[in-house]
Amino acid sequence: MSTPTTPPPIERRSPVLVILGIAAVYLLGIGGIIAGVLIAGGDGSSSGPGGGGGTTTVELSLTEFAITGNLTAPAGRVVLKATNDGTIPHNVQFVSTGAQTEDLAGGASATLDLGELEPGTYEIICQVAGHKDSGMVATLTVTAAGEESSAATPTTAASHAEMTHEEAMALDDKMMEQMKTFGTDAVATEGKGNTPLEPTITADGTKEFAITAAITKWELEPGKIVDAWTYNGQVPGPWIKVNVGDKVRVKVTNELTLSTDVHWHGIHVPNSFDGVSPYTQTMIKNGETFAYEFVADQPAVGMYHAHMHGEEAVPNGMFGVFQVGDLALPAGKTVSGINVPANVKPVQEIPMVLNDAGEIGYSLNGKSFPSTEPVVVNLGDWFLVHYFNEGLQVHPMHMHGFPQLIVAKDGIPLDQPYWADTILVSPGERYSVLVKATDVGTWVWHCHILNHVEMKDRLFGMATAVVVKDPAAQS
């Protein structure tokens, strides 16, 4: 049996000494923290370029439509502090990694930690659809140790209020020069969308169409070529038009890396061919072909587009127009005092597909101004336009010179047609309008959200024109 050991005697210490010891440790800790803050620049990070290591915070101002700030920082950890000084939501994305802030309302701020950055240049954009194209893109320059980062101040161009008279006149001249190219061979581009697709007629009378989904090069405007997601290599895809009562078969071949399917938006089809994997069909994998079969049993002005991976495929161009029969027009009616002739016959039927995102961006029928195609008619002609919104935003479509008679909504003829000069088209909607060319001239036609059509030095995106000629004056 072992003998228990005697515990050591408890050392008696003065309460005063104990308290003083604790206070000394506390003060040393506080002193270390204070020293660290002083070394780091007051808040643990440097507040701008030349912070001498540690963290550099770069402050950005977001407005309609620019990203401004002294966009330089020394190599090391970089944090962006973005403030929305505009009136509509904006965000900031660091393109190299895809990291981005949440959408910021006017007056709100957010920070984005970019981590450790090596010397070089990095792109920063606003990722809200269309805002990059409207000018919200900037370059962050990260300098090596010892370099003068303050020498470079990449920012957007001066505002109009800050320009000299000479600078403003030069900007005016540049815009006029670009606008005068519209409708000329100088802005012709490779590729045309909405080309009518002719069917093969099978032994039982079925109209069979073939479309191929693939990523192909697409020229939006002169020299601007993107990797578009296409049907048959075009944006929009082929225009498919059949008659009421036709038996239809559309064979879709997938040459994408990802799987796909096709939804027939606004078209009456059996559930098994609605085009929503996995509920109505198996997905169409790379290299596979799937046949959609249905009877076109009722008139329709619809669309076809990818449903699987739709958030990427559709903005990038994978959409097309599908029509069944001819739209019933209000022939012989008088609407708000304007008579529609009983024998009215449109000289042109024009699908106008709107987009605002992805690789295609702000566009009309897959092209950006000045490469959008004008509509050319003669004085007194009537023409029919179908608006299709395949984008992510609403678009108020405004035609100068002529009111538009809205005759159908989503392919359904209206019992009470009405006139409007601006028509708000939401994503997924279709509006059909009848227009009479009553005055000679070039009449601008555009989305009336103005940053969808104009930058500081040029027009772009969702703008085109109706050109009305007078045959009598030309003879």
C-alpha cells in the first residue's frame, strides 16, 4: 500500500499583486492591438494605393453608367468598396474569379475581398444585364512593390460637364459619324437570323424540320464576334411557320457539350413534347437527336427555346420564332377614329426578337446597332410586326412617326385593338402590331430605356429604323 503524498503548500499572494499582474497583461494586450492598428493604417488596412503592404481598399463609385475611382493598388490583398451613387441597382463583379457583390440599391455600399493579387490588370464590371455594354467596365491596375501606383488612374471618361468645348464637339462628331453608317454596307455583318426554314414533306404529309443546337461564332456588329448558342448557326434561330392542321415533326440534334431540350413557348403541344427535362422527356445529350411531334391545331405566334440550362442558353442566342397560321387582323374596323381597310394586306411580316443579356446582349434580331436591319416600305403601306421578348428585362418599344395598332397579345387576337406609340414588352411576351407608313423619311425605332440604345459616344443595341419611300417622288 502506497503512502499518500502530501500536497505542496499553497503559496499565499497579496491580492494587490494579483490585481496589478492582471492589469499589466491587459495593458500589454491593448498596447499590442493599438500598435497593430497604427502600423496597419488606423483600421487594419491601408486606405488606398501605396499602403505599404497589408490590405489595400479601393473605393469605387457606381453610376448610370460608369465605374469610377482611382483603380490602382500595390500587390497584396485588395478589397473593393463599392458605393452605388446612382439611382438604379448596380453590382460589382471581379471578372477573373467571378466573385461579385449583391445588387446594391441607390446609396448602398458593399465590400468585395479579392484576396492576394499579383501585379497586372484586372477587369471589373457591373453584372446587371446590359450595364457592362452601357459603359460599366473598368480596369484595376495592381503594381509591383516599389512602383508608383498613384501615377496610373484608370477611370471612365470625363462627364459631359467636365469636358472642354473641343472635347464635346469631338464627341458629337464621333457619334454623328457612327450614326451615318446605319443602313450602309460599311456595317454589314456575317450571319442573318430569322431565315425561314423550309420543311421536308414525308410520305404521310408531315412537315419535318431539322435544327441543330451548337455554339458558333456570331457577329453582332462590325468586328464584335461572340460565341453564341445557336440553332442552325444563327440568332435568332430559323423562323418556322406552319398552317393550322399541319402535322409537325422537329428533329433537334445536340452538338453542345451540355445536354439540352426545346420548349415550344405559346404553342399547343402534347405534354410529352413540352420540352422540359426530366418531366416530359429525357434530356438530349451531346450527339443525340430527339424528335418533337405534334399537330398544329390552333393559330399561334410563339417561340421555341432551350429550357434546360435556359439561364445561359437563351440569353446567349438559343431562341427562335414559331408561328401557326396567319394572324387574324381587324380588317374593316375603325379604331379610335382610324379605319383599317377591309382589304388590308401587310407588305411585310416582321418578327422582332428582343434580347438584353448573355453574349448577345442588347439586340434586335441578334444584331446591335448600327448593324440592325431597317424596315423599308413605301408610303401608304401597312406592315405587321411581332415583338418577342427573349431577354431578362422589360423593353418599351417606341416607333417614331407612326402609332402601332396592337392587334394581338401572345398570339391571341384582341377583341378591342388599340393604338400606342410605346409598347412595354416583358420577358416571354409577344405583341403583334399593325402599322401604316403615313409619312416619308427615316423614322427611328428603338427601346425607350435609353441606356439600352446609347452610350456616351455612340448608339448601340436596341435601335433600328423604318425607312418610308415615296415611289411617286422617285419616278
